Amino acid sequence: MRAYRIAYDGRPYHGFQRQPDVPTVEGAILDALAALGVTESETTVPDGYAAAGRTDAGVSALAQTVAFEAPDWLTPAALNSELPADVRAWASADVDAGFHATHDAASRTYTYWLHAPDADAERARAALDALAGRHDYHNLTSDDENTVRNLSASLRVDEPFLIVTLRAGGFCRQLVRRVVALVREVATGAADREKIERVLGAEPIDGPEGVGPAPPYPLVLTDVSYPGVTFGVDAEAAASAREVFREKRIERAAGARVAGRIEGGIGES
């Protein structure tokens, strides 16, 4: 068995999990394995296959992890030879035969870059502290069961961004994005601190009082922890991945300048 660290830009994909007729990250990985002859076709999966998590549409990853019975020659660089440019394997580890990328993960860490120039950082930090710990997050997920989690949280300010990092053994559906949305409400004064108490309470909150998810694009799966597993970086694959995301950073920075010039010029004579 071998586990692979996978980085990807989630914006072009309809989430991680394979779906019919739409592009997904898992679909790209399974297509690559078929093209390399590891599996018979893109509709089959190799023995022992599992992934650390199922990120939503538009969510990116630094350390998504997939594991399966892989031939010795299938290095991250070899896997990249058939992957699309915005999905990059960059490290791998040999693991025990019974390893399961989902069930054996001790923790998962997500980071959200919240653009909030109008937010008060201290109110944001206090809100995040109140939301951390062991709670039933039934009002912050679309899941109907298994909604109790023990959440670790931190916040860093990099104006105009609030960088929110959340870690737990596992996450309910949309929990990270709804926590971020509630933090923003409190930090901008759109909601009072008491709303957090109501959201964490036993009574369901729906309609206008509910908390919808923040946009998916600023969210990244930044780490998945496996006790006793050490990933070795494939230098060639890592260099390829860095170049892909360097180009994306430059492209988006230029795009932001263009949009800013158009915004500033609207209404000028």
C-alpha cells in the first residue's frame, strides 16, 4: 500500500468525489490510474483505495491524501504524468496493508482566507474561541446526525484577511464554511455574540436566523495527520506542483489588478 499527498486547485472541479458527467478531482485521479495501466478502466478503483476526505465543489487542497495498492514504479512524478496540471501529487509514503486513508486519519486541518476589511479582529477571535471545543454543531451543518465534534481553532490577521484555521478528527458537511460565516457576522457587527450561544444550543435554528456557508473558494484542506506515517517529498513532483501554483498566483494577481482598474474606471468620463 502507498499513500500519496495530492494538491489541487478546486475551482474547476465539482468537488473531490467522483460524479458522473462533471469533472471532479477523484475522477481525474482515477482517469490517470487507468491511463497508466494501474487499473483496467477509469470506472474501477485499485485495491484498498480510499481518500482522506471529500472536499466540496470549489474547495482546494494542499494535503489531500489517497492510498491504494500501487506498483513500485508509481512515484508521485509518475502519477503526475497523467494528471491534469491543477492536480499534483507531491509526496508519498509506504503504509501497512490495512491502512485506510479515511479511517486512519487522526486529524484534518482546514484553512480559510476570509476577506473581511470591515471586521474587528478581536471580535472575530472571541467568536472563534466561543465556537471551539466540543459541541453539537447541528445548526452549522446540513447533516442530520453525527454532528458532535471537538474543534480546535486559531485566527491570524493578514489585512485585509482573517486567516481562520480549524482542526478536528473529522468535519460535518459545510461545518468549516458555516463557522467562518458566523465568525464574520459577529466580527462585522451583523450579529451579536449571543447568536453563537443560540447556534450551539439544542434548538434548531432555521430561516433568516440560520447560518449559511461562506463561499468555498478561499477554503483549503491544509493537513491530514496520520500517526506513524512519514511522507517523503518527491523533488521532481514537488517542483512541478510549485510551478503550477506559482503561475496560478501570478495569473490571479494580474486578474485582480485588471478587475480593480475596471472597477475604478466605471463612471469616469
